Amino acid sequence: MSDPKTGVPLQEEGDDQECPRWRRRAEARPGEILDAAMEMFVEKGFAGTRMEEIAQRAGVTKGTVYLYYESKEALFRAVVQDNILPSLEEGERTVAEWTGSSADLLAELMRRKWQMIGRSRLSCVPKLMTSEAANFPELARFYMEEVVHRGRRVLESVLRRGIEGGEFRPELDVRTAVRVIQSPLLNAVTHMQSLQRFDDEELDFDAFVDVAIDIILRGIAANGDKDGSDA
Amino acid sequence: MSDPKTGVPLQEEGDDQECPRWRRRAEARPGEILDAAMEMFVEKGFAGTRMEEIAQRAGVTKGTVYLYYESKEALFRAVVQDNILPSLEEGERTVAEWTGSSADLLAELMRRKWQMIGRSRLSCVPKLMTSEAANFPELARFYMEEVVHRGRRVLESVLRRGIEGGEFRPELDVRTAVRVIQSPLLNAVTHMQSLQRFDDEELDFDAFVDVAIDIILRGIAANGDKDGSDA
Amino acid sequence: MSDPKTGVPLQEEGDDQECPRWRRRAEARPGEILDAAMEMFVEKGFAGTRMEEIAQRAGVTKGTVYLYYESKEALFRAVVQDNILPSLEEGERTVAEWTGSSADLLAELMRRKWQMIGRSRLSCVPKLMTSEAANFPELARFYMEEVVHRGRRVLESVLRRGIEGGEFRPELDVRTAVRVIQSPLLNAVTHMQSLQRFDDEELDFDAFVDVAIDIILRGIAANGDKDGSDA
Amino acid sequence: MSDPKTGVPLQEEGDDQECPRWRRRAEARPGEILDAAMEMFVEKGFAGTRMEEIAQRAGVTKGTVYLYYESKEALFRAVVQDNILPSLEEGERTVAEWTGSSADLLAELMRRKWQMIGRSRLSCVPKLMTSEAANFPELARFYMEEVVHRGRRVLESVLRRGIEGGEFRPELDVRTAVRVIQSPLLNAVTHMQSLQRFDDEELDFDAFVDVAIDIILRGIAANGDKDGSDA
DNA sequence: AATGAATGAGACTTCATTCAT
DNA sequence: GATGAATGAAGTCTCATTCAT
């Protein structure tokens, strides 16, 4: 969780003990504002969003937003950071604990990521960072290092493990392959947050993930083995 | 080409007849302005870009921009449309005329698209439309129909042809597979236009396209045939 | 004393009769708030001071200030009036009762005024009125009449008495001379409240008063007598 | 002259050569705005003045002010600096070149200062700096050093010269006396800029200066000589 | 065709004031 | 009596757009 006031990451302070009734509502505020801001930023972009719209959508007035976030920029940073942080270690743990085949691990990672992204607020981040990178260079660097690079490392380790186990083709250029493998999900999420509503050809996202897994696993499988994770 | 003044698609008007010497230079203006606008819009987004920055980058003053484009919105529409239109029929012609294998056709299409996109101004469009869709709904619909859907139709026809010819797996869900297949390139282009500069892990785009083609062709190949287009 | 609520001058109302124990502390509040307000107004000016700063400095919260003063303006008026009123008749009494020489009386008045001003809260008033006159015309008129003009009358009477007694030069333009005579102290007080802290050349205010008295008394002394009050 | 944009002192640039007709007006703008700002700042203080009022008084609109001054603060700094700078060396030159008596020199300096201050825009500075010192500490320091201290040095040198020449009393505490001597004029100027309009007792400023000179010169004169500069 | 001074609507932000607790 | 969350009017500043030259 980041400090609502500045948007800077923050370690826990244990000051939640005594809490008058009427603060309950107050403490929910930053969350409501954050959600409203996220939706607006995704829809209209940072510069295209008015603070008043965010306030309205959160059910408060302009001034109230400033009680919790000291500027529009701080609010944007908070949207990105608060939505990223909870999901950071997720994938790394799964890989470390996995005992099955590498193909199954890869499939599992993609499905899980899909679930997490698709149904949580994390899904806004790739679209936001793509759109606003140049306007928030600090944040962009943070995102690249703590999210993108870390995500790549995880996938690379899975690929190497699969190659060593003879599951995946040994001649694969691991670093490049990882980027290819990430593409379908990344694309789907971004599309969902922007052009989706103008696309009259609907997409069954669960089916999409299955097809992506299928094609990728066949695409990287070693010779004799062309079974994807779901026959 | 769209009418510089309104940014609305336009069929040729034969009004170039009388053309004093000094208009030559003048007619180069819209192009310079368009390029400058494209760069700024990609970098900072529509709302985040100031007309004066565009003018400066184009080497003119603010007022001059308004001689050619009647508003900031018209300029944005012109950037998108003028960069889209030239490439529209491209793929369709290639498919219609192709006589080789479907796998080779698919690989050729991807490489060609890459060349076109990677080296032309078209590459800005996916990023722009992703970021600004909600702010330009008309344009978004136009883009979805005339570019995205048409592009899908082309790839679908290639897949069907490959399936009929026994090259690709018959059980493929064609419409979904198309979206998976498009992802790597789409992703690469978008990344290039936004987060790339914050990514210290460089990427050899030509290699990336080859790996993507390789994985995809293997991923969709029918049983006995797992050769990608370049062994 | 002015009514804390409105800042309007007020004759005593006998409403202090019933007074529970816990009001004791509460009745100290206006004083603390008034002092805090005075300091802030002197430092930052009326418009430049925030109610919250005043509250903080007084050790209460914003809401509490409004329990005692109905608006920021009322608080400002109270600062000025409450600091002026106690000192109003002071000088007049001294003159009426004086039996010594006029030169000594003048010196005594200046020293006493200095003591009163220099060490009391009255010293903020000239600076405040100089800075905010145009924003508080009512108050400015009140100040001019009840303080400035009354002060001039007092000094004029001293001068006239000295002239009649042959101590001071008879050709003196009394009304103008009074203003000259007032200048050094007025200036010192104002300087103390504003630029003093940026002045690295310190000033011994007691010595300053002595020098001022010395120069002035010599400056206005009649022929044979050029002794200041302190030889 | 300070750079209109930032308010920072500036050395001359000789770029006035070719000047289209319509720039004439434009180049007068900063001056008009500066005058308007000066009047408003003196009247209402820095925080109490609205940019729109300044614009209106200068006969332009809000936006225009920002073409010439990048912020309200920069405008304030420009008001102070542009009004101070022209008068800086003035007094020092007079003293250096003087050949008459020290008493006459002192009287001349005071009269000249009065003329300069009383009739020029410089007169606003003492009031502004007194009121806003705490809000513009940089400027306050600049003012103290370049104006106040320099002014004191000049007067001190005159006093010392008079003492050495036997005109003024040798036991004078020069540094303190200087402050006493400066008071009347300083006070008059400040009063004129603030409380004057609420003071129904008018003051003949020229007479005031004469009386001040008279009292001061007698006040500091050595024994036998009690002639002011004007018998 | 080109300029750049000027405009003014509109955005971000602040802060005096209110009020439920 | 005291609090501090909430409000919304008002102020600073920006920038798309216009227009005289």
C-alpha cells in the first residue's frame, strides 16, 4: 500500500487500533477514490481526466480528493503502485514450489495470471503504463524493473527448466521466446481496457487463453512431444 | 489522404491546377506538421500534447498549424487516417495473389507487416488508438472496422486455406487463433512506441519476428509437419 | 475587550455569573488564539495566513477557532482592537498629571511608549494597520482616530506647553513637528516586526530610544537650552 | 531592468534594432502591467491581490499577464526590483562629488531622496517590503543589503565627515543616529502608501521634509552652530 | 502564407467555513 | 467544548484558438 498523500510506497504502520465509528467511512475513502481514478485514467488518459470527474464517480467533491492525494500526479502514481504491489511475488512463488512438468507449469502460470489480471484491478496497469510512460518516467522505470523484468525472469526460468528436462526444444532463444509467449495475454488485457468496447466481434477470453496455451506449448515443444497441457 | 482541414477521409479533388512556384514549399507543410504531431501524440498522448510543441517540432508557429488543420482533434484524426489508409489493401492483395504454401504465406505476411509497420509511420497507430479510443469513438470504430477487422479477415482466410490444404491443424478455432497469432507483432509495435525506451533489455526485432513465426507455425502445424518457414 | 465572536468593540456585559469549573480553561482559549493569530498576521499578512496555521500555533484545531471568532476577519479585528484598547488612555493621563519640565515629559513619554510597545503585544498594530489598511477600511479609520490622532493630540499638547514655558522654540510648526518626533519610534517598531530578521546589523533598541530623544530634544530646544533629558 | 519573464536582474541585450509597427504596443506592455501590479500590491498586499485585477487595471486580460511574467511571484519580484535598481547609485554619487558643508549635504540628500521617492515609483518599495518580507525572504535580503545597508553607509559617511569637520557633535553614535535620521522620510513614504487615505489631517510633505531637516540638523549640530540648512 | 500577441474558457489546487460526531 | 472530514467558491495558471499585421 502506498501513502495516499504522496503515492510513495510505504511500510505498514500499526495505527489501526482505535477507530471511532465515523472514521470507518473515512478510511474507505481512499479506496473509492482510487477505483474511480483508475477507471477514468484508463478511459480518458491522465491529461484527459478531470479531477472533478474522479470525485463525482467516487461520490465526493473535488476538495475531498485532495484530503487524500496531494495532486493529480500523486493520485495516478497511487493507482499504478497500489494495483501492482499486491501481485508482485505471486508468480515467483508458484515456480519455486512447482513439482509437475514444465509445460503444465507454463500453462498454469498463464491461466493464473489471466485470472488475477482479468478479474482484479491489476488489469489496468499495462494500458496505463503504455499510454502514460513518457509522462511518468519514474513510474515507467519502476514498472519495467519490478514488474516487466521480474515477469520475464520467471518465464525464462520455466523455459530453461523445460529445456533441461527435454520438454522444450533446446535451440530456443529463451529471452526472445519469453516475449513471444507473453504477448497474447498482454495484448488481451490491453485490448480489454481500450478497444474492446468498439469491437463488435466478441471474444471468449477463457477460450482465448486456452488457444494461446495450446499454440505456444506446441510451438515450443521438443520433437516427440506436441501435446499441449490440455489434449 | 484526408482533407487537411477537417481530417475527414476524402476522395481526390482536382484542385491542384494553378500552382504558383511558392506553393511548392507550402504543400510540404502538412506532412511536416503531421509527422511532428504524430511524434508528440505518441509520446504524450492527445490531451498531454500542446499545439505549440507540435508547431515547434514542425519548425513553424502555432498559427500556421491552423492554416492546415482546423483544430487539434482534426489534426489527431489526420494523423491516424493518413497513416492508416496507404496500408489498407496491402495484405489483401498479397493473399489473393499467393501461390505457395500457406505456412510460407503466413510467414511472408508477418514479415511484410513487420517491415511496413516497423519502418513506416503506420507503427504509431496501434499505440494511439489504444490510448485514445475513448476520446475518439468515431475514429476507434473506423479503426476497428477498416483495420482490425479487415486484418483479421485476411489472416482467417490464410488459416482456412492452410487447414483445407492439410498444412494446419483442422481442429483450430480459427477466429481465436488469429488473435493469438496477431499478438506478438502488435505487442512489439506498441512496446516500441511507449515502454521501449525504459527497457534496458534491448530486443532484436528481426530476431523477434523470426522466433514468433517459428513458434506460431509449429504451434498450428498439422501432425507430420512441424517445419516453420525457415528451417 | 472586544466580543470574541464578532470582533466589535464591546462594553461589559455582566454575563459571567454562572461558570462551571471546566470553563476556566476554555476562557483562556481566546487569548491563546489571539496571540497565535497576531503572530501569523504580522508574519504573513491577513490574506497570506491560513486559519489552520493559526489553530495549530494555538494548539487547537480549525473548528475550535470558529467557536470563538465567527470569521477570519472578525479574528483580525479582534487582534487589532484587543491590543489597542488597553493602551489608549495611558499617555493622556501621564501628560495631565505631569509637573516637571516639558523636555523631561517628552522623554518620559517616549521611553514609556517604548516600554509599552516594545514589550507588549501592542507592537504588532502599526505593522498590521500599515499592511492591511486598504483591506480593513473600517478598522483603519478606527485606528487613525482613536490611536494616531489621539497620540498626536497628546504630543502636540506637550509641545505647546514646552513652547509656552520657553523650553522649546516658539517658531515650531507644532503639527508637523509632532509627526517628525513620532517617526523614530514608529519606524523602529515596524522594522522590528518585519525586516528586522533580515537585517544583520543589530540594533540596541534602548540606545536607539536614547539617541532619538537626544536628537529630538536638541532639535526643538529653545536657544540657550540644548540639554537633552540625559546629559 | 529585470527579465519580465522571471523577475531576475538582467544585463542589457541590444536587441531593440528592428521593430515592426505592431510590436511598439507590445513592448510597452510589461511597463503597464508592472504599474498596475505595483498599485494593487501596495493597496491589497501580495496575497490579497488577484491577477485578474492587475490585468484589468493594465487594460489586458489575465492570460496576457502570463505572456510577460511567469507567475504572480515573479511579477511581485519584478515590481520591487525594477523600481529599486534605477535609484541605487544615486546617493553615493552625490556624496562623492559634494564640496559644500556637511549640513548642506545632509539636507540636500534628504530633499533629493524625497523628490525621488515621493514622485517616482520607488516609493512603493518600503511599504511592500515591510508588508511582504516574510513571504519573500530572498527579496527581503536583497533589499536589506542593496538598499537599506547601502543607504545607511552613505548617511554614515556624511555624519563622519561632519564630525571630522567640526560641524556635528563628536560624541554622536553614528550608526544609531543614522537610523534616527532616516526615520522621518521612511515613515512619511510608508504612511503615504497606506494609512494616508484614512487620515483626514492632511500633511504638506515639502513642509514636513523641511521641519525634519531643521530638527535633525539642530539635533546633531556641534555646540556653537545650531543653524539648519535653511535659516 | 506566416506570425505571435491576445484571449478566455477551463483545469488544478487552496482554504474559509460548516457540521456530524 | 472540541474535532476533523467534507464542501465549494475562488484563485492561479494553461492552452486551444483567433486575428491584426
